Amino acid sequence: MTDSDLTLVPSGHLKPLDVICGFQVRPGFFLSPGTTVIPGGVNFTIQSQQATSCELLLFHREAEKPFAVLPFPDTYRIGFVYSMIVFGLDIEEFEYAYRLDGPYDPPSGLVFDKTRILLDPYAKAVTGQSRWGCKNDQKHGYRARVVRSNFDWGEHRQPMIPMSDTIIYELHVRGFTKDASSKVKAPGTFAGLIEKIPYLLELGITTIELMPVFEFDEMRDCRFLDENELLDYWGYNTVGFFAPNTGYTARQEYNREGTEFKNLIRELHQNGIEVILDVVFNHTAEGNEQGPFFEFKGIDNRIYYMLTPEGNYYNFSGCGNTLNCNHPVVQQMILECLRHWVIHYRVDGFRFDLASILGRNEDGTPLLQPPLLRNLAEDPVLKDVNLIAEAWDAGGLYQVGNFPAWNRWAEWNGKYRDELRSFLKGEYWFAAQAAKRITGSPDLYGGQYRGYNSSINFLTCHDGFTLYDLYSYNEKHNEENGWNNTDGANDNRSWNCGYEGKSDNPGIEALRKRMIKNACVVLLCSRGTPMFLAGDEFCNTQFGNNNAYCQDNEISWLDWSLLEKNREIYEFFRYMIAFRKKHSAIRGECSPSGLGFPTVSVHTNQPWDNNVTQESKFLGVMFAGAVPAGSSQETERTRELETEDLVYLAINVFWEDQQFFLPKLPNGFVWRLAVNTDQPEMPEKESQMTVIDSEFILKPRSVAVFVGGPSF
């Protein structure tokens, strides 16, 4: 016996290594799920409450059959955790999977099948879908690879941008640069997105929110409509929660842990831009009883999924199954998953798809204090990351303004989207609701432990119309999805400005652009955190499709040629983003005004009349505060008067002129016109802004912004 045949056991005594299938093995690290590379070997750990046996399968890369099958001895199981170290493995040369045996009793939720090859839920890299759109990759199913985490972050620092200063830009990694008009070297990839960082900096956004980047299979429900191939393009059906999507890499990555994605995050951070991931813990890609069987179903079906008393899948996600998020085992997996992305990828936050599911009990009923949500809110590793909830689900649980937050969670404010859409398209009777949303939704987030920074304000996102389509279509046009236009939301609160779809009428196009500017101004002059969809800043269109989840083509890809065609809109977005950053009174990040004005106030045509009714045709909102001397707003003004920041937002969604009066300012102060969507030009400097008397006539369907300050 040689030293290589011995290993230390916890008692400190030397014990000969076991040999299974020609490999030297020993019991592993039971508290380390997934795989861990150690000198000379690899640790494999998996858990299952109901399984009676477990096998580790080792495959040569892309081989159909395993070259080794290693059963876990009974002594390699503690509780319901199986763990084994296998020595003599080269991680570059193999893939792995599992087979588990156990009882088969579907009404009880037990569906073990010892013939099924199962993916490790903690896999850091997944095979079977390494090249986008290549279905042949799947002929052997999904397997995992062992990876080393040796990325050099150097002197990396995360931007740590406060929510009050955040401007979120939602994008799809592939769709952002896939079109030839993007002119990047690596279209549709993480590397292609790196090439667009200068554009993001020029635009002025602070944070990108990436649609799902966890490993998913775009070929999952591949089908054809005429000659168009329809894929699972959005990626909301997760295959591997711990692995980046290999289809988004410019080069195939085998045993490197997401190097290209880490390069992207590092480059974004070095340029002061944060990264939020859109994560999907409400369901998986395994679907319902007729869906595929490759992971959780075969490991612990009734642990990982919510099941009816008959053993069927609850479907609060609308996608066939629902993760049993508040079971301790699933809680542990979700928490460890998020920690993994924070520690190893340095992401800055997470947006949780259909997050209300995360607050449901194992029988589907809503919990008052969901343990998962509290654990995420109070976890020390997640302390500095943003947690953002889509506070509803497909089962009818709507929690906007009432999501269990523990003073940590922000929310996609669905009421902001709906009520502002109605108001801005001309339904002036929504003025009172609009006033609440613009001023930070105090009715929703005005409690002791919450505030307007809990509100993610948005008018558009991946799910629904683009901003251009919002004012180009009265109805959705999803015929290309293959469901006879029955899919997608029917409540769009859109207006086509008099013609459905693309128009050659200059008047209609001018009106549409003014409506887009109106939306831009209101969004960026609202309390809370603004978010908009990539491409809105240059009138990108999906041709009326409001549910482009399956469209891996020009419907979903950004058409960068529109940037030059609609340069006016792009420059307007840049201007308004810079304007928001300049005026902390809008964001609420300043001291009370020294002039005695309230921090925020609502006005009708007459100043200080806040009696907004269903008959009000005009809405005014004023933000006021004192900015510390020496701030970013410093100009040629005197130090004494430098501290006042006054912004007045005036909105006319009616189809006739509206006369109104601005609040009176003290002697030495004047109002200046900073923005008027009825005019094509924006003043570059405050000294170039037109001084306005108290009276102003706002043209039909237009928005104006005034800044108050000392006369020069």
C-alpha cells in the first residue's frame, strides 16, 4: 500500500481508498452540493429525500453512453445526501449526470425512474445546448461539466449605485446586437454587448437588466409557422440555475465558469454600470405531466414542485409547473444560487419573475411572512444587492404595493404602467391616479418602512408593446406567434394616433414621436426608479407583437439603423436622463427647500390648487429641495442661491390648449422652460432657457418642464 492509496478520515486515522468501477473514491463533502474540484479529484454531492439509490454517470464529451457508472455505497450517504470524491479525473475530458431509483407512485408525487439520466441541479456548466439554435446538440440530453472558478477580478469594485440614482435599461442579450445593423464583431453574445458599452455610457443609463441568462434551451418547443422557426427566445424556462447560457457566448466554453459573461460584468463595472439579472424561480423547463423529465422530477418531484392532492402540478406560473419555493430544500437551493451569482459573477441585483409565487405555501396558499422572501432580504451575502419583485403571478395573486418586503424589496410598479399609459394616451380622467404615480406612489409605498425607492416605474418592458408600438397600434398583432393572435395581453392601453401600424403620414408620425417624448419626460420626472426597454430611445418596433417570446428574428432584434433615422428621439432621451441626474429634487435626494415649498406638490391650472378631478384637463407636479453647495449642479450662480432646486412638470394629455399658471417665486427667482415636447429643440444650458412669466399655454398632447432659479 502506498501513500496514494490512503486518505485522512475525520478521526485522523488513515483509511484505504475504496475502488468503484476502477476509480479510487472516498466519502465526500456532504455540505457542498454540486461539484468541487480538489487536488487529484472531484467531489460530487447530490440530495434526494425519497431516492433509494443513486449512481454517478461519467461520459466522454458528447458520447452517447457513459464510460463509467459509479453507484454511491450506502456508507456514502448521510441523511438524504449522497457525496463521493472520485480521484484521477481530468475535468477537461468528461461530462457527468446522475440516475436515481426510488418508489413510483404518481398520485403521491413519486415518479422515480432509474433509467432516466438526470442533470445536477447545482451544475455550474450544462452541455446539450452549447450552440444557439442547434437542435442536434440535444441528442444525448442535458449533462453537466465540472468547472474551475479561477477568474481574476483584479482590483474590481462594484458601482454600488443608490436606487434613487438608478436608471434601468432592460435588454435581451441576443436581441440587443444580433441584427447586422448593430455592427458588432460578435453579434448576439456577451462579447457583442461589451462592444456596445460606449453606447450605454453615451445614453446615460446606470444599470442594465438582462433578461434570463441562466442556462435555457431555446429549442425546447421549437416549431415552424410557414417557414419561420419559432424558438423559446426569451429564456424564461430555466434548465440550469447555476450556469450561464452557453448560447450567449461567442466562443464555446467547456470547463471555464462563464468567463465571457464575467468579462462583460467586469467591463460594465469598470465603466460604472451595474448588472441586474432577471431570474425565474417560479417554474422550470420540465413543464407539466406531459413535459420533459430531466432534473427535478427524477430527483425529488414532490419536494421541488407544488403538487395537487392527486399528484398533478399546480400551475401558478402559467408554464405548466410551479416550484415549491418555501420548502426548506428549495429555499436552500434558491439562496445558494443567488449567492453563487453574487460571489462568482459579482452581479448587482435580481429581478424575480412572477415573484408572488415565492410567497406561496406548499399548498399554493399565500403566506403572510414567506420565509424565503425574508431569508433573501436578510441574507448577509445579498446585503448590498437589489431585490426587485414582479409582484404578481399567473394564479391571480397581485401584490403591487403589498409585497412582503422587509424594507429590502423593490417592485415593478404595475399600477404606474397601467394608469400612466391610460393617462398619457388621452384619458385625462386618470389625472388623480397619475399624480400619485408621478409623486412616488405614496398610497402604495408610503408606509413607515418603505418609500418611493421601492417603486420601479416603467411604461414598457419585454412583456408588451415597445414605446413606439404603444402609440402605433390599438390592438396586438401576434399572428406570427402561431396562436391565432390569442396569446399576449389584451389590456394594452395603447393608441395608434389615428392609423394602425406603420404610417407614411407625416402628421401621424410627428404625433407619435411627441407622445413618445411625453412618456419619456413623465417617466424620468417621476419619483421612484425609472426603467425602460432597450430600443425605446430610438423608436424600435416589434410591429405590433406584444408577446415576442418565440421570435428570434427581426421582430425581436433591435434595428440599430433606427438610431440615425430617429436621432431626435435618441437625443431627447439623452437630454432627459441627464436632466434627471442633474435635479436631485426629482429623485427626492435633497434637503427641504429653503423657500418654504413642500418637497413635492400637485397643481391644477391654478397654482396650489390640488383638487384634481375626473374633469381636470391639466396636471402639474412641482419638486422642490435644497441642494448642498458644491454639488454636481454647481454653475455660475452664487453660492448662496446655488442650493435651491425647483422643477415643475406640466402635462396636457387633452386635445386642446391648456392655460395654466406657475407657482409664484420669491423676488430674484424666475421660471425657465427646460423642456417642451411641442418644440423640436432642447436648450443645452440653463442660461439658454427661455424665462417664463407665471402664465403659460401648453399645446395639445404635450408636456413641458420648468426649472426655477435665480435670475442671472
